[in-house]
Amino acid sequence: GQQLNQSPQSMFIQEGEDVSMNCTSSSIFNTWLWYKQDPGEGPVLLIALYKAGELTSNGRLTAQFGTTRKDSFLNISASIPSDVGIYFCAGRTTSGTYKYIFGTGTRLKVLA
Amino acid sequence: SAVISQKPSRDICQRGTSLTIQCQVDSQVTMMFWYRQQPGQSLTLIATANQGSEATYESGFVIDKFPISRPNLTFSTLTVSNMSPEDSSIYLCSVENSWGADTEAFFGQGTRLTVV
């Protein structure tokens, strides 16, 4: 199935560091969603974005809807050990049968 | 956000058998989706469950293998038929909430299926 390109694939960081990841697509979307998935759980929605250029925060997390509508970015500031997990972006298609396409995921590991 | 209950949470099944996974939502939703997540991979959409009509399947997924029911706006089932070890995956139910033009999608906790 179709997937979005997400980078980096994985990253190890020190506790307290900031983290950035991004998601790119060849298609435009009208909604970008960012999720975190812990082992054995379903993805949990972190942030939703609806307008090109929009910048939205949720605690230490900040996400942006790219101006081209083909990309999105997630930043985590001052990472802590519980930030460990897999982060997925998802874009909602704009035509045809509406559905969500998921990114390949970024696996984050935080070193205390 | 919608509260989604998915059952069973995990199962170990013999090859050749079928398993039906249930998804119950605490409120009426328009869109319900079923995803597969293979070990270490991202989520792949299997189909959109349509209330009162046949599900819309994505390329590579067929109704005979993954029959889906959606009798009302709060409930859906996915059956994994004639299972083989390659069907071992996490299966996830998702629903969409809408506020005007804005939408969000939420997930159940998933069903971890192992086929032996």
C-alpha cells in the first residue's frame, strides 16, 4: 500500500535533547496527523494539523503543516525517557475515497 | 475523542482457521477503517468499513480473505479467513471523528494475531 516517507528511520538521543522528524509525500493532503505508538498498543494521536503553514503545539511537542501541503514536521523539545516509542505521521487524502496514509515511522530511543 | 474497544486483544490460531475481530465505539462515527501492522512495520490500510454496504478494499486485499461487516455506526468486525503464518500481524480498528471540515482518526489497542 501507499506510504509516506518519514525520516529519520530511527534515532538515539540523550535525555534533554531536542528531536526533529519529518514526513514527505508526492501528493497533497488537507490534514496531517502525528501519532506515537508504544509496544503492544495502538497509535495515540498527538497533534492534528489542518492548514498549510499551521504550527501547533501540545506540551513539548510542536508540529507544522508544510506550506506545499506535501510535508509535515514534528519537534520534541527536552526529550525524556518516556518519549521512547515509534512516531508516525499520517495524511488524509483530498479526493476519491477519503482515507489516511501512514508514514514509515521514526523509532525514537532516549538515553538517560 | 472516541473510545474504541477491540476484541480479542491477542490470539494464537491454527493455520487454516478463521478469526473474527470486533471493534466497538462508544459513539456513532461515519468512517471506520481496518489496518494491518506487520512486525516492525508501519500501518497498511486493509479496507474502509461502510455502514450498510460492502467494504472498500485497498489494493492487495480481497473480501474473501478479509470479510468485513458494519451493521451500524458503532460496530464493525474483520475476519481473517483461512489463516496462514503470513497473516501473523497486529490488526487495528480506527475511526474518524469530524468537526465540520476538521477530522481526526483514533485507534483501538489492536489485536495481536499469531498463526501457527
